[in-house]
Amino acid sequence: MTEATLKVPEIHCGHCKMSIESALALVGGVDHAKVDVGTSTVSVAYAPPATLKDIVAAIEAQGYEVPAPG
């Protein structure tokens, strides 16, 4: 199982949380995802066939930008 935490600056409310968590629940291989509105982060645990690229794509499909780390 791989774990990642992504910064998503546009997260600011419960609707953002629900939208992203629901989208990630549909990605095959995602074990769990948690959105923290206070820190604007998404923590996700996943295994194949899911990839980090799939997770970022699912978040961005909901209208949120995921900046490249660094």
C-alpha cells in the first residue's frame, strides 16, 4: 500500500471535501482518502491498479488544481 499527501489549495469547505472523497472512492485501488479542509490537503492510501497520476486526475476532474510538488 502506498500513501501520499497532496496539497490542493482550492479546498475550503465541506462540499470540496465530499466532492474529492467521493471521486477518489471510485478510483480502483484506492483504499481510503481523507480531505483535511483546515490544511487543504488530501491524504490517500492506494495500491495497483491505482497510480498517483490516476488520483491527481480524479481530483482535477472535480475542478481542483493539484500543483506539482516542490
